[in-house]
Amino acid sequence: MWRKISKEISAATGATFSAQAARVIGGGCINSTCLLEDGTRRFFVKINHALNLPMFEAEAEGLREIAATGTIRVPRPVCAGVAADSAFLVLEYLELQAGGKRSAEDFGRRLAAMHRATDVQHGWRRDNSIGSTPQINTPADNWTEFWRDRRLGYQLALAARNGHKGALQQLGESLLAKLDGFFVGHISPPSLLHGDLWGGNYAFDLTGEPVMFDPAVYYGDRETDLAMTELFGGFPVAFYAAYREVYPLDSGYPVRKTLYNLYHILNHLNLFGSGYLGQAEGMMAKLLGEAG
């Protein structure tokens, strides 16, 4: 496998690369990851089952989409393919670290600048993945329609197929029927989104510059990115202050952030099981209370 990947790296970079060491450096719930080096150059490699090559190809395209805005640094995609029955994605290797207040402020401003990059429709030119779940990005002119059909509705249907019926589906049907009410007076241009922006998907390089990775890119309401930053512990206060200074949020955001994070909790339910069922049902009940 490493010989095949080395050959692909050589072809992609125009310089011979022959892996001398492959060191496992962890990985999340979805992919295995390793550091591949030849004594001179190093690359970050993600590995999954061969059938998941389209997931890696979409990730690489998403990284290029973000990079094209010139706002936030992302690891540069090098190549992707299949070797020894495994799909692989080779990325630029970056030394990363935690950042201080100034770095967090810079990150907030840069994310706001990225969200100024817009498209004419919500969605994207291709589907991708949120974790290992397919993420349907078929473009739509109407954001409420997109969020109902491509996000919450899709996850609820998947949950039903996974055996999560009863109260979850009843609450879900009621919420989808009242979805329009959450967007009255809210203008949401289709902003470029990271799509999976929790604390494990960003860091800072050795100069303190923010770096984002593992995206699930599409165009939509920028509040969805901000909402997810608050889902698992939150980002630094300086990040939010800098973002809002550059690009203030609408007054309805505190309610909509629950609506947007429901998508990710439903996805966790579908990926990891019933430990997320009560949280999903609680979020929907809270939203229905807000809807009146």
C-alpha cells in the first residue's frame, strides 16, 4: 500500500517520494490516519475502506473550495486513490498547536470573511459526508426547504430505518411542519460553510495562524457553522467577539442554533446509537415550545 501511495505522491508533486516510515498518529471514529515520510518530506494520510474513496474525493474538493477564498488555511490536498483495498487521501502535513487569544480573534475574523463567500443557491455541486453519513447537497433556492428536506428530514428518515421511531418521529414531523416560523425575517445568503466545525476540526500552525480541516462543505446559512462551534463545549470567547464584530448575527440566532445543532445530534444518533435519542427528542420538544 505504501509503495502505491508513494508513487501517487510522486506523480502529484512532480518529485520522487519513497516512504521510509509510516507512523500511526491516531484517527477519529471514521478514518485511520498516519504520518508518511521519506526522511525529507512528510504527508498526512487518511485511510478507509476502498468503497469510501468518493468521501475522500469530496473532502479534497471541499478543502480546495475553502482554500480558494484565501481566508482560512487548510491542509493542501495532494492526491487520493485506492491501494491494497483501502481508499486513501494524502494531505499536506502541518505542525499544529493550541492558540492564544490573538489567534482565536484571528480565527473569528477569518471565518467571518469566509462566510462572505457566497453562491446563488443553497447546497453544493456534489454530495459529501457528515462523519460517514451521506450528506445530500442537491441545490435549492429556498433555505427552509433545503434544511427541511436535505438535512433534518433526511436524518429523521435514516433514524426511522435504524429503528428509532415513536416519539422521535412524531416530534420530528411536528417540527418539520412548523419550520417556516423559525426563519421569519431572517436573511440567510448561501455562505460557504465548513459544515462540521467542532473543536476537533481546527487548530493553529506554529505561527498562530488558524487551520481548519475535515470539512463537510456546502453553501447555506452561516449560523449553522456558528451553532456547531457551541455544540461540544464552545470555542474561545475571543473567537465569538471577533466574529460578531466583523459579521453580526441576527437576533433569532439563539433559537435557530438549537435547530441547526439538531442535525448533528440526529447524525450522532444514526452513527453511534440510542445514547443520543433523549437529547434529540429534548431538542425537538424545546424547539416546538419556541414555535408555539
